[in-house]
Amino acid sequence: MVRGRPVEVAVRRNAAARRITLRVKNATGQVVLTLPKRASLVHGQDFASRQVDWIADRLASFPEPVPFARGKTIPLRGVPHRLVWRGVRGITKVEPHVPGQVRTIGVYGPEEHFERRVSDFLKREAKKDIEPVVQRHAKRIRVDVRRISIKDTISRWGSCSAKGDLAFSWRLILAPPFVLDYLCAHEVAHRREMNHGDRFWKLTYRLFPETDEAEAWLKSQGSDLHRYGMNPVKRTRRRPPAGTMFR
């Protein structure tokens, strides 16, 4: 219990760890207790029980989650849009903007499917924006891209496989377009350089000169995107507590 609230703690064993550590995952809010190979679970539980104030502070500092529900406002391409249910018949879409009012997304279909309809719409929009940007960057440096997937990843915004498959988080559609453009350039550059060495970054800057601005945006605001439709995340990080060192 953390200040009267039940909190589940996941326990992980790590043979390389030298200390008991406790952290709260930024993207999911999950509390994770890591134990060295020879540390007992009792020691781990005792350590966690002495960190309840730290856990409570971390969880309390997470921004409020924003579910995909009627009347909620979410960013779309960096611009706030209010979610409005319009009835059973129709296609979920961005509605014509009325000057002086918040932009709206009209959601159609049975009301009990509201959240899924919003999620499906955002994934379609992400794919619609990402595919041409990827092809533009790929054409510029003359590389092939085999397949583009849209996923709900937590640990990274995009990935590139050795076979040429690219994957991106659908949440990039929530960010300003220049951030999505940068991530596409970043992953396309991996088609030439499967690393983060100097040649990779030189190629990325060539494809997208505003790389520094996009990286800064992701560092300061990227974690916020994970609070829409699921768990909240923390805006800033603090060093997690470390327990007894085991030799």
C-alpha cells in the first residue's frame, strides 16, 4: 500500500545488477524492483517498503491520463482537437474548422466503440502521414524500404530492421509534423547505417536539418504523448533509490 493506495510492484532479477534498485517506468507508471542474482526477495521487499514516499511522489507527479472519451481534447499533428460523438452512421474524421473555436474530430459508430474508433482513426492518420515522408527520404538517398508498420511502442518511437522493415509509433501523429518528419528521416538513415555513429548522424542531418529541434521536442514533451488513451507518464526524471550493494 502506498498512502492508502494498492500499488503492484513487478520484481525482476538481473545477474549484472550490483544493487537493489526501484524505478517507475516513464511510459506506463509501472513500479519495478530489480534484484541482483544473490539478493533475497525479503531484502527487496524491505527496501521497497522504505521507499513508499518516493513511489508516491513519483506517481503523483505523473500528468493526468486523457482517455479517448467524449468531450476530451487531444493533440492531432500538434494542434488540440476535441473528440465529439456524432452518431452511428459516418466515418470518423476531422471536421471543418470554425474560427474562434477548438478544432473537432467527429467520431461515428456505436457509442460503446467510441474509444476504439478514435484509436483506429489515429493509426490510419499516422500511416497516411508517415508513408509518403518515408518514401521521400528513401528516394533522396536511394534506399529501399520493404514494409512500414504502425505500432503502439513504449520504449522507442521507431525502428528499422536489417531486412528494411520500418516500424513507427502511431503516437507520432499527436506530435507536430516536424517531429514525425524527423523520426522518418532517422529510421530511413538506418537503411544505410545500422548504428548511431558519426556517419549515421551526418546522413540524418542531411535528410532533416532540424534534427536538433526535433530531438529537443521529444526530450521535453515526447513522454507526454503516452498519456493519451492509456497510462500517464512523467515529464521529468529523478534518480531512483538504490539499495544495498551485493558483491
